Amino acid sequence: MRFAYLGSGSKGNALIVEAGDTRVLLDCGLPLVEVDARLARLGLMASDLTAIVVTHEHGDHIGGVAKLARRNKLPVWLTAGTRAAWKAAPDEWVRTLSPHRPITIGALEIVPYPVPHDAREPCQYVFGHASKRVGVLTDAGSVTPYMRESLTGLDALLLEFNHDRQMLLNGPYPAFLKSRVAGPKGHLSNAQAAELLGSLDISRLQHLVLTHLSETNNTPEHALAAASEVLGAQPDWLVCAHQDAGLDWRHVN
């Protein structure tokens, strides 16, 4: 089992999770030309994909999904609320899932869980294969007990460290946008993500990837420092995913 990011941030998100011959793309907020180029960087083509799974309808997560699905005849899995809010849904390829019930796509078991975010019916996912689990959490403004339960005991955690609170408060965003980002249905700050991390069983963790870093209100140094403080060190399996460079393949052994 392995995973890689095509891109992570407010300009476009896309993650690949692979097990055997199954390759699921989580979100696609990138134009097709970028998708093709970044897949090639990972040694893949769009025709190698099995399906697309969507977290929510915001453009940086869903903007490229319809064109990619239509061109490559890929099934798209998403909640009923996300489908209702998504005007460009390619109906012939859409499959609806419940945020409380797992689905199976090829060799991957995919367990959705709901999160608080300012979208219609957002959810995040834990991907499983054999005994290994990769959990993803991004685009959530606060942490619920169910989220903690979903993300404990993982082999890899891909976790939003969106903003440094002081950088956000002192930065250039207008007041309404600062309130949205920092609100209970916005995005996790470094401190919130670190607190969540500290509450989890991470004894099996092989990879911790910090994702969706704001280019305006955060830096990799700030995010890594917050995570390292919880871990008591900065191990080589702690990394940031980037907007343009994404993240190269990471193997779950």
C-alpha cells in the first residue's frame, strides 16, 4: 500500500492511494493538464486510476473531478449532500455513499467519517488494505470525538495543519475570511492539529504528512515545529505536502 499527493493547498488538492492494482484519487482540484503532468511525475497516467472519491464540493477539492471522470469514464464516489451542491456532477459516473458506512473499491476498504466544515455534507476518509490503514483529515474547523476515534491507531496520518493563528490574525485576509478560517467549520490551525495528534494512539505510525498548509498564514517551519513538539522530535517520517511539488510516493510497510 502506498500514497502520494499531486498537490495540497488552497489552489488544488489531489491524493492517490494505491493497493495492488487499485488506485483511488481522493479529490481533484487541479486542471486536467496539471493532473496529467503530476501523475506522470509519479509514473502514472489517468487511465491507471480506478475511481475518484470526493470529500466536499469546494473548488480546490472538486474543480477538476467532472472533466477527469468524463474523459476517463471513472466512477465518482461522494455523499448525497455533496452531489446536491455540485452543479457540474457527471451523473452517469456518480455513486452516492453514506458518511457512516464503509465502501470497497477494488483492494481498498474506504471508511468515511463526517467532519465540521462549511460545506453541504463533507466527510473525510480512512483507507485500508490488509491490516494497514491510512487516514486523511483536512478541511475541518474543529475536532469531534468521532474524528478522534476514526484516526487513532493508524499506520499513516495525513493531517491538515492549515494556519498559524497569529499569522492569520495579523495577516492580510479581511475580517470575515479570518473568522471563517478560524471558525468551528473552517480549517484546523497548527495548535488544533497538534492537540488532536497528541490525543491519538500513534504507536503504529509510519508516516505523518502535514497537509493543506496556507501559503499566506503558515509556513512549513511553523507546522513542523508544532507537530515535532507533540512527537518530542522531528523524525524523518514527518513531512509536509506542498501545493506545487505535492509529495512523492510513501510506502506503508
